Amino acid sequence: MAELMIAVYILLVGICGSFMLYINCMHSAQYAWDSTVATTHAQDILEEMQNKKDLRSIISTDWDQWAKQQNLNVLPGETFNVAYADPTSNPLNIQVQVQWQRTNAARSIALTTILTR
């Protein structure tokens, strides 16, 4: 009887370990997908900035609103924040930050570039 209980315990530990590994893999895959989507959205904003004729039009655009009009806010609670180190400088240092919420955890990525005209 003791040998049977030890065998069941070892089997139970193995099954629980496999289940936890599966759950961890699913969370990692979801985070990788979210990060890829968020990075693509930040790149879309940066590419649209390159299409603008001058730096003033880049600074005056509401990029969060632009992204929503383009239906880029597909992640849960996704918001976009564009910051400029010095809005009057040329070249213009730009940081695009994408934030979203998944399973009670705030996530974000940021891309930085320099544009000149």
C-alpha cells in the first residue's frame, strides 16, 4: 500500500509539473504575440510620421487618436503615447510608447527614433 501511495504521489507531481509548464508556455506565447502586435503598431506610427512634410505637422498630430482611427487599438486597453525630447529641435528625437493591459498586468513597449527635415 505504501508503494502504491508513493507511486501515485510521484505521478501526481509529474502531472502537476507538466500542467504548470503548459500554463507558463501559454502565457509566454500570449506575451510574445502582444509584444509583436504592439511593436507593429508603434512602427506604423513612425512610418506615418515619415510621410509628414515637416516636423511641425508631426508634433501637432494627436497620434493616439490617429492610431484609433486606423483601428490599431486591438490589444486590451491599448494606448499610444508619443513623446519628443525637444519639440523645437531639428533633428527631432521621438519615442513612441504602446501600453496595454493583459491579465491584470500593465505591459508596454517603446520605440525611439530621430527624424529630420
